[in-house]
Amino acid sequence: MPDSYLTRPCPTCGAAVPESGERMASEPTAESLPFDDLRSCWRGFFRDRKPFFTYIRCAVCGQLFSPAYFTPPQLDELYGQMDDNTGGQDEALLVRAQRGYWQVLQRTARLVPGDYLELGPDIGLFTREALTDPALGKFWLIEPNTAVHSVLDQLAGARPHAILADHARLADIPDGTLALAVAIHVLDHLLEPQPLLEQIVRKLKPGGCVLAVTHSERSLAARAFGPRWPAYCLQHPQLYAPATLDQAFGRAGLADVSVTGTTNYFPAPYLLQHGLFAAGFGKHTIPLPASWVLGLKLGNIAAVGIKR
């Protein structure tokens, strides 16, 4: 393995890397390639070569993670190349999915009055839903992509808010003040997600809750596509399942954890084009109207946990 990559233990329980056991690997593996080669593979879906860092299953807690991964300076460079997270999809369909996450939260937990934290709000699609709740006080939005800060500032408007660029700025939030903390497709991108979860729980009021959305590596799509499943990628140093997401929340000090599947909405041609490519049939034009929309539970899961 090139010396330029990290070697790390299990990000959830800290156990050492097992010498044998379940693995998922690409051909070639990312850890066998120099960083210069991986720069060109960081963005874009339709690639014949899609290397990722080999995932292994922790023998202690069952977390699926990549022991070899990018260093923090390499990640800073790679994420600096990225645009917003919409991926060219219809914003109206993304809003429907985000509204579904908000509805999961409302069905699962009763929000106490207090402040709001969102990690990685991007252009604020979920933030819009949270802004409809008058019981939420100050909005703390931590978004590394400074290019969208003006969008978030305009969205928050007159509501008290702070827009920060670094997770280290969590220290600015007083302990015991948050009613709700949200991380949508964030935990599976972090090198050290568990200490961050524990820090967030310290910021919560009693009765405050955390909502996190991730991919599920136990989903039907993951099993069907194997190493070509899109969530096996360079951006994800670990991948969760309902059991490991529940365990991560419990280790952080959250109780009454509920994990449920969520619905995403796609134009039929978009979904079929990506599905065929993931199945190994190459990139094809799909002659269907973009107005045909499918709402499917394809493997995203939402977890809600409460601080008691």
C-alpha cells in the first residue's frame, strides 16, 4: 500500500483491523493506486474504472469501513473540487426527498424548544423544512463549501443563525442548547464520525434529538450490484446499516433509536440509466419522458435518536 494513505481502526468501536473476514473490493483497489490517479476518479458516475478503498467488516461491532483511506490534506484537496450536492438532479424531486426526512422526524420524535444544528446543509434543502418550525431558535449551519454560504444566509433570512465552514467550530455551540441536530449523508463521509456524534450529543438539551440519513450497505441494491453499487466509492470511508447506525447512536449516548427506510424520487430515464450502468451494461440513452417520476426505497435509511 502506498505510504501516502492513512491506516485506521474501526471508526465506530476503535477495534483493530481484522486479518480476515468479509471484504468488498474494486478492481483495481484504490489503495493500490497513487493519489494522482485517484484525483481523476473522484468525480463523476459514468466511469469504466471505479476504484474504491477496500471495505472490511469489523469483527467486534460489525461496522463496514475502509482501513486504508485518504489523509485529511488529500480530502481537503478533493472536496475542494466538488460542486453542490444536487448532482444535476431536479431540485423539486430532491425537495420531496428532504421533506420525507422531515416527516420521518415528526413521526418519530417530539421536538423540544431549542436551537438547531445541521452538518453539511449544502444549498439548504432540508434547512427549508426546519425553518417552518417556530420552536427552533438559532440555526447553526456547518457547511465546508463556502460557495453556498450566501445561499444559506439568504435562506435563513431574519432567523438568528450562524454559518460556519468547519466541524471544529462545533465548539462555538454552547452545551445543552440544541433541540435538533441533523446530518444528511454526512456520517459516511467522515474520517472520525463517532467522536463527532458524541460531541453533538453534548450540545443537545435533554429530550433533544439527532436525525442522520445514510446509505444502507445491507440494502437490496447493495446486494444486487455488489462492487458496482454506487455507494461503494471514494467519498465513503465507512458505510452503515440499520444495526450499525443504531449502535453508533447508542455509543454516542442516544436512546430510543429508530431506523427506517426512506423514499427518494427519480425521473424514470435517470434511474434506469444509472441502474443499467451499475449493473454493468454501460451508458445508454433511455427513451422515456423525464416527467415520469418514480418514488422508491432504494437503500437510504434515516435514524432518529433522543438524548435522555
